[in-house]
Amino acid sequence: LEQGESKAFKDYYTFLKEADLTEYEKTSLKLIIVDEMEHEVFFAKEAEKFGLSNVRDLILGMNDGLVEILGTVAGLSAVYPNNPFLVGLSGCVVGVAGALSMGVGAYISVRSQRQINEAFNEKTQIIMDVFPEKSYDLFKEKLKENQIPDKVIDEITEKLKKEKVNLSNIFIKEIDEDELKSGVFTGFSYLLGVLFPVLPFFFANSSYVALPFSVLLAFSVLGLVASFVAIFSGISIKKKVLEMVVAASFAATVSFTFGKIVQYFFGVEV
């Protein structure tokens, strides 16, 4: 639904700019565009209630794992054509290391951001308590940054002072980050993406036999992942699927070619 609203909003806007319309038609179309924007905001809020932001993170994490490990097993298949189990096992090792790296990276990043926000809130709260009038000066600076005319800024600020409006909520940042949840979620989603490219190597008797199935399985999941990414982004599903499959194909091809070069120059073959 959200993708449909986003597309309708863009189509209406394009029509408004390009079509030869009367003033009445333009006004009517502008009202429709505003209505579509309100619908899009509504759907976005509803999506957050159902935790779809977590689903988005899961999908993107899976994509990272899929592309990286597909390239890994493609390269190793060229080096170890007769030992698919070793290729699959190596892919798992690289995948686990990658998942840990991504998880720890997400944990550190989110924790650092939370600590920065907490320090900022603490300092801001002290300023507000000691010198409440300072909040109006900060508010004026914020408006100036957005290039609001000085006259308008003064009028707004004076009215707020007269009404004794508490502006602390404007400057106190809401903190809802959970670094542990983010780290575990990121690592798990990456590891889930690792599973698909390595799976065929544990059942085939040759890496060259396993590789096409690995590519097929990875591309199938990538297509699904790309569809979700397109829906969340409001872009063409076909375009996004093609983009991600081409990127993964490039990574796999380059990795396989590099593996063959290593095999040729170092004589490695198991």
C-alpha cells in the first residue's frame, strides 16, 4: 500500500508539472497530492507500529551476507573444484566471521550514538534548568539555519516567550536505541544470508556442480530481498531485482576468475 501511495504521489506531481491544466484543475490536483502525502505518512506510521523497520533491517542484512558469501564460494570453487565440502565449510567460516564483524560493528555504532545523544541531552537539560531563556536563543538559531526571515523569527520567539512555552522538548533528543538488539539482529540477518550460497556445497560431489545451484539459490533469495527493498523504497521492483542480481553476478564472476588465476599460478587444486 505504501509503495502504491508513493507512486501515485510522484505520478500526480509529474502530471501537475507537465500537463496543460487550468488553474482550477491545478488547485484540485494539488489537494489530491497533499491527500496522497498524508496517506503515505499514515502508512509509514502504521508500518512502524508493526515493526516493519526491523523487517527492513533483516532484509538488508541478508543481502549483505548473500552477496559476500556468494563471491567467496565462487572464488573458492575455482581453487578447490574437487572438494565442495571444503568450499562450503570455508564459506561458513567467512560467514560467521562476517556476521560477528557486522554485529559488533552495529553494536558499537548504535552504542556510540546513544552515548552522544545522552551527553547532549544532559548538557542541554542543565542549560535549560539554569537559564530557561537560553532555549529561545537556541530556537532562534535553529530557525535561522533554515533561512527563516529575521522578522518572522522575532515574531514567533516573542509570542513563545509571552505564552511561556517550554521549548526543552525541541532540543532534548528521544533515545530509543538498543545496541544489544541491533548487534544481535544485524549479525543474525547476515548469517541467515550466508546459509543459502553455502548449502549446495555440502550435498554435491564437485564444486562445479554445486556452484550453479548456489548461484540459483542465491539469486532466488536476492530477487525476494530486492522486491522487499523496492517496496520499502518506493521504486520499481523489476529495476531493483535486476540491479542486485547484476551486482551479485559481477562479484561472483570476478571472484571465480581470481580463484582460477590463483589456481593457475600457485598450482593449488584439492
